[in-house]
Amino acid sequence: MLKAKLGIAPIAWWNDDLEELSDDVSLEECLRQASEAGFTGMETGRRFPMNMQELGPILKKYGMSVCGGWFSGLLLVGDIEREKERIREQMDFFIAANAPCIVYGETARSIQGDRTKPLATKPKLSEKEMEEYGRKMTEFAEWCADEGMPIAYHHHMAAVIETEPELDDFMSKTGEAVKLLYDAGHMAMAGGDVIRVINHHHRRISHVHTKDVRINVVNGLDRTKESFLDAVVKGAFTVPGDGDLDFGRIVHRLASFGYQGWFVVEAEQDPKVSPPLEMAKIGHKELLRVMSAAEYTVVSG
């Protein structure tokens, strides 16, 4: 029987890229609500202390564990040794927290956090740049794994690896140590085939974000004028069960390849429009439904 763990990201409560899209709640209230909704893991965010001496007792109080967390990587334009220094503190913290991975997001040249940059102006890599980037990512990922904390690479809207062809190219130019964070919402918004991506890259998928999309919002975007954050504000993303992706099919396909591990609800939206606790409950209920249909056993983190 395949085992799944259900986690959630704090981005539903407070957004790290657009702070005005945040609920005025403490870390403890965020964890309490996530626990009430049924989740047993949470990814880290800006209100998390970066040490287990302080965070450990709070997590234990709410029956939660650290199920990942974002690292803003700069390897595209940076030095590998410098990136090792930059990730060290988070790596030590995640090892102490027994987290499954660090989510590596490439922020060099990305426009994901800039509302003045339309989606259509996202950066693109030349063949030579992709070759070099793949080599550096492989070396860095091998080092992270050897240190005891693997990374999961997050393909992301408005970043250098956004589209399905870009992801295919990137994966072909990186080694086995570069594991993939599969995010259905980002891939759908990028125009990719969410099932085909699983078919092609299932061997290296080590972490899953269950982000849903509202297709009418996505299709209504003017990508020559509107940014990634504009899309978020408009409500492009939501939780499973509230959007238009078929998570029953997505989860079944992951199960068919034997994926086990975390399924993390990570859906940034305006908490005043979409109350986080209510959204968390909808997402958890839908995940339990599709997990059961795919014959997963849901276990605690």
C-alpha cells in the first residue's frame, strides 16, 4: 500500500512575495488552523524561527512537522561555493527538523516577485546557458544530498524554468541528484500537460505541490501587461476541490508510478477573499477523497 502525507504551506495565511496578501495571524494560529483542517505538516515561511529549539515545541503542540520550505536560489548567476554558504543555515535547520527536502526555487533573473514585469517578459535561457546551469545544479544538488538534505527543484511561473519544454530540457541536462518538485498549478498555468510531465519525469519527482487553478482567471490574463503577482491577486490559484484541475487523475497517475511522500497544498491567494481555514478544509477533504480513490494510505507526518 502506498503511503501519503498531507501538508500545507503558510502562503495561504501570509504571502512572502506580496505581504499585503496576508492574514494578521501568528505562527501559532496558522499552525492551529492547519491542524484543525487535518494537515500534519507545514512548509516554512517568513514567520518561522529558523531553529528547532524554538520551533520544535510549537510544532509538537499542534502535531505538525516541517514538510519542506523554499530557498531562493541564485545559482544561475552565482558561484556554487557561495550558494553552499547561503543554504547552510537552512540546511542545518531542516536536518534538525527531519524535513524531507529543501524546495529550490531559482530566483536569479526571475520576475515572479516584480509586479512591474508582465508574464510575457519572463527570462529565457540559451542552449549554452541551459547546459551550464544544468551542470551547476547537478553539482550543487549532489553536494546537498551528500550533506544530508536533498533539494527538490521547483519549476515556477515567471522563472527561467517555467514551461514544459523548458522543464524537459532542464531535466535532460541535470543528473539524478536534481529531484523535481512537481507543481500541477504552475505547470497548468504555463500551458503544460500536467499528466505528460508526470509520465516523463516520475522517476525524479520527490515532492508534490497540489496547487489548483481557476482556468477562467488564467485564460483571462493579458500576459503582455499583467505580472505573476497580478495573476495571484486576481485569484488564478486555489486549493484542490475549488479549481479546475482533475486531481483524481493527477494523484492516480503519481500512484501508478509508485510515488510516496508529501502532497502539499500550496495555493497563494488573498486570505480576505479566500479564508485560509475554510480553504484548507476544502483542500484536505478533496485530497482525502482522491487519495482513497488512488489507494493511498494517508499517514501523519
